[in-house]
Amino acid sequence: MSKVGDVVMVFKILITLLQNMSVVAVFAYLLSRTELFKKIVYEQSSPQIKLFLVITFGGLSALGTYMGVYIFDAYANIRAIGAVVAGLLGGPLVGLGAGLIGGIHRYTLGGFTAFACAVGTSTSGLISGLVRKYRSFNKIDAKFAFYLGIVVEAIEMGYVLLLSDPFVTAQKLVKVITLPMLLNNALGIAIFINILKSTKEEDEKVRALQSQKALDIANKTLPHLREGLNYESATKTAETILNMTDIKAVSLTDRTEVLAHKGLAEDHHQPGEKILTQATKKAIETGKVSVARNRENIGCPVKGCELAAAVMVPMQFQNEIIGTLKFYKNVEDSINEVDIELATGVANLLSTQIKIARLEKEAQLATQAELKALQAQIHPHFLFNALNTIISFCRTKPLKARELLIKLSYLFRKTLKEGNRVISLEEELDYINSYISIEKARFGEKLQISREVSQELLDLQLPSFILQPLVENAVQHGISPKSGGGMIEIIAKDLGAEIEIKIKDNGIGIGSTELTEVLEEGKGHGTGIGLANVNARLEKIYGDGYGLKLDSQLGTGTEVIVVIPKQ
């Protein structure tokens, strides 16, 4: 055959294989639209899926032989595409399995290259599978796939030359088919991978958009769910979701009844109605997403109801189903994967918000309980001492006694009123001044007080009943036991984003052994009960870095430091 004839033949083979490769492209497109493909590319393949890949791509590899061109008692083909793509998707065993199917099929067709082609196709599948084993699908692009196709086809041409007899005919065959087979197989593999990658990227973009929309919805609904899931919060949440999506109706339920329904059919789907839909009951019973594809599945008893399809997603709190979120559409069988993904994402975020709301409520109640406990600890001994002091003044200084009673009344009224409210530093200092006035009536000049707080710091907001227990602790356990009395200093310092407040006394101090236990709840020996409680409150409100800091030495005094964020 002349050189011109060789070129013409190569060109004809190239065009024929290129035309037949359109079947591969269609197959790739169809595969990319299946749920199976998603499981493969997201590394969720099961043994059943891998077996399916072996059989399917083995068949595609065999088909590649039939779509080839018969020449010199052999086939110029696109058989390698099926084996290589199988390996890139499923790994070594899948690639080898698909390659064996395509190779054995080729062997049964006979011809002097039958064995060489069978070995070559099996090798191609194995090589691509090994590539996938050490390289994730995310790192395999069309360019990489094209070069891999060139390599495996070059190896197969080598097998044809080495294992085929007669060698002269094999050499003649390789001369004609090498270029068309290298280009078409490599291009086919690249196109296949490119289609799959593009679909994966589109899917990830959709997921990202859905996640962003779910987060936006969660952000908008967060204020409504702070008090938990009830008729009012459910109604506002359903309205928000309806306004932010193209869903036709949104419902929220608890385990037994509808809490809110907004959108289509709002006139006859009312809060307080019992749950009718079997799909909703199934979602509550199983804890799994349920889909109603048509009006019959929805089961609305009102004739002409516009609701035609729905997805029901259970909402959970501490592994318990507390209700469902339902998205409705007005066309039967119109609930798609995007709707299910969005509903699932929103329901999960709503569940988290409800959980956070409940935990915040529990934390608030716990903090209030601690505050009441702290008040209860302080009241008895302080009240007893204050009343004794006032009694002693009743005869000698009745006006002083009256003044002290007014201050005592103010103290207890403020204590009961403030609860767990946030107040200004100025209000807390006024409260401390009233307390000190009563204590100074007891101790006289034995108790001195010094305050270094600049005017601009008085507006600082802090939880009520934080500093007074520290001052009382200094009086009772620092100054009172000390012969000759002492001084308590209240010093506030601006640290920029924070305010540091020191309660300092020159009393008897605390021993090093006892100091390590003062802030541990339940271990305070007289000096630590109030301090431990205040410390726990601060950490609960502001975080671990905002508890009390203590410095004390026996015979020298004690310094308690509180740091409060300005915001």
C-alpha cells in the first residue's frame, strides 16, 4: 500500500471512530444524571455499585469493539474507553473486571491480535484503577484523562507488536491504526470524564446555593424560634420560608397537629388541626424524609385542594422527633432532589435553632437558680447582723436606726427586683454603698472603703449582683476577723475592649491551700461559697476566660479581679 493510501486509510478510520464515539458521549451524559453517579464521585460506592460498574463498563468496552473498523483481520476500536473510565470511577478491581469483560469478548472474536488485545484491554483497566486508587476523582480532569488514554493505548500497541504473529502483519496494522486509536480512545476518555466532572461541579454549585439559602432562612427565622416551637413562632417561620423560596406552601407541625400553614390552601389547612397525611405520620414515626408524589398521598379531604405534592422532613431534638417541616407544590410528582435537599437542610437548621433556644432557656434558668442560691446564702447572716445593729440603735440613735432600716429595705427590694437583669456599674456601686452603710454602722471606723472609678466607666453594663458578694466576702472574711479592722478598695480600670474591676482588702488573707479551692463549687470553706457562685455565673455569661482571678496572702489581704467586656 502506498503512503497516500496509508494516509487515506488512517483518516477514514479516524473519522469513523470519531463518529461512533458519540455513543460514548451519550452514555456519559445519561450516567451523569443518575443517583448512582453521585454515590460514585462522592466516594460512597458499595460492592453492589462496583459490580454494576464492572458489568456496565465491561459491556461498553465490548461495544467499543463492535463500533470499531475491521482491518487486516483485526479491529481499530474504542474498546479502551469503557475499561479506563471504569477504573477511574471504581478503582483497580472495577477497572480490571471491566477490562477482562471487554478483553475476553475481543478474544472470542478471533484474529491474530486477539490475545494481545485481550491482554491490552485488561491492562488498561488495571492501570486506570491503580491511578484512581492513589488519586481522588477530584484530581482527575479531562487533560489528565486524555494523557492517560494515550499511555494505555500506546501500551496496547506494544502488546500487539510483542504478542501477535506474524510480526510483519502486526507491524503493518500498528502503523495504520495507532494514530486513530490513540486519539479516539484518549479523546473519548477525556470527553467522558469531562461530562462527569461538569455534572459534579454543577451539582456542587446547586448544593452550595441551597446551603446558602438554608443558612439565610435560618438566620431570618432565628429570632422567631428563641422561645421554642409554638403556634406563633411556627407561623412566623413558615411565612419567612415561603417568602424566601419558590415553594407554594409551607407547614410546620409538632408530633400530632399542625402548628402553622402558609401559602396555597391556607384557607382550609389551619393551625390546631390533627395531622392527616400518612406521609407526615411516616416521617414522624421513622425519623426519615417522606415524599407525597400526588394529591392522593397528601390525603387532603377538601375537594379541589391545590396541594399536589409535598416533602416532609422530621425535626429532632436530642434524638427525639419533635415535629416536621413540609414543603408543598401545586403540580403532582414535582418534588425534585433540589426541593428535598433544601427542605432537609432547613429542617436540620431549624432543629439546631430549637435546640439552642432550649439550651439557652435551661442555661438562663440555671443562672437564675444560682443567683437565687447566692442571695439565699447571703441573706441570713447579713440580715441577722443588720437587724442586731439596728436594734442596738433603736434606743440610743432612733434616727440612725430609721436610716438603716430604709437602706436595708432598699437592699432587699433591689435584690428581689434585679433578678438576673443587666445593670450599670453605677447602679451596682449604689447597691454596694447601701450595703457598706449598714456594715459601717456595725464596725464603725474599723471598716474603711475607698472607690477609684472614673465617671466615664459608670455606664458599663454588667450582670446584677456580681460585685456586692465580693465586697461582702471581703468584709466578712477579710476585715471582720482582723484586729483593728481594715480597708476595702474598689478600683475600676479601662483596658480598651474590657473593664477590669478589683475588690481589694488588707484583711487576714487566705492560705495557699484554701485559695486553690475557693472558686471550686462545693469546696469553699466559709470564704468561697459566694465567690464560687459569682465565678460560675461570669463564666456562663461571658465564657471561660472571664471568671474571677484571686490573689491572696495570709496576713496581707486579698485581691479579687473581675473583667467585664464593654460590649
